[in-house]
Amino acid sequence: MGAGLVPRIANTFNRLVAQSAADGALPSIAAATEPGLAPLSFVGPDGLAEWRGKPKLVKLPPKAKDQEAADRLWAISENLTALRYPQTA
């Protein structure tokens, strides 16, 4: 394979499934600013396999319901920031 072929294949793949950082941030921004969004709502891209696209309500991923992972993330975040907050259930 030529040295230029791999980057061309990667760029083509990225154009099909990825999006710009600004567009990728839109679901997070929508989730943070959308008035009246129900608790535990999950906003993601509206495109094929929810990989890219405009923000829309999507099904909460099963990993988002993993309490052990949430507890580990909470502990890591507290350690990295040296901040402690009461954890709510």
C-alpha cells in the first residue's frame, strides 16, 4: 500500500461517520441548555447509528445506567480535581 493510500482511506471513512468537533459538541450543548428536558433524558446525534447529525432525544445507552462505573468516575473526578461533593443517589 502506498503511504498516501492509508490517509485517504481514513479521511474518506471519517467523512462518512465522523463530524467536526463543533457539530459533535451540539448534543452536549443541547442537553445542557434545552429548557424542560426531562430528567435522565439523553441527547445524541440523529444520524445513522447515532454517530453524527443534529441533536435529538435518543435512548439512554445501557452503559449510562452502570452504577459501578458511575461511582468509579465520581471517585476519579474527585481525586483529579481535589474537590469533594456529596454524591446523590
